[in-house]
Amino acid sequence: MKKTPLLNIALSQLIASLGHGDKVVIGDAGLPVPPGVPLIDLALTQGVPGFIETLKIVLSEMQVEQYVVADALAQRSPELAAQIEDIGLPDKHVVSHTELKQLTQGARAIVRTGECTPYANIILISGVTF
């Protein structure tokens, strides 16, 4: 059995397959999934699993060199924006919500959570460990 906290097979396989610069999206329950982009649907009910807990588990296995959030996150959900900042991810990029949704078209996958906080979406861009 794995020693790390991530047990979801599809999510673990995704992270193991990432190359430098690949994008993984962690989204709220309402984020649209573009045609052709794989969906890893973790949502069980409203709030389960939550965005932050899902993000932290993904980060336990994924090397991230930068991330993207929508400008509306800080305006509409400042507590969640602060929680993301507290995690200490490198190289933050802020774009419009429309642009964030366009960027999801190039993602390796979208991870859907049960989060219902407005604009609880992030694009993680894979780094390297060497």
C-alpha cells in the first residue's frame, strides 16, 4: 500500500504521468469541463471533498512550479484566496475567470471537487524535482 496520503488511483496515475509544464486543474463543483479534457470527479455532495483538502493532497505528490487563479477569487472568496496563499505555492499568476476557463482546455485533467465556494479553481503547472 502507498505511504503517501493520496489514495485515488486515477489522480495518482495522472500525477505520475506529468511532464514539465503540464497543467492540472482543481475545480469547484460548477467549473465546466471542456470537451476532450479528462475529468477526475471526486465530488460526492456539496463541500465534499473540499477544495483546500483536495489541493493539499495533490500537492503531497505533485511538484508545482507555478499556478493560476482567477482575479475574482480574491474579490469574491477572500478567505479561500488567503488559504491558498498560506500554502506557499511558487509563482502565482492571476487572470480573468474567462481566461482561466480557456486555459483549462490545455489541461491534462480537471479534478472536480464538491466545493461550492465561488471561483474555487486553480491551475497547477507541473515542475521538475531536479
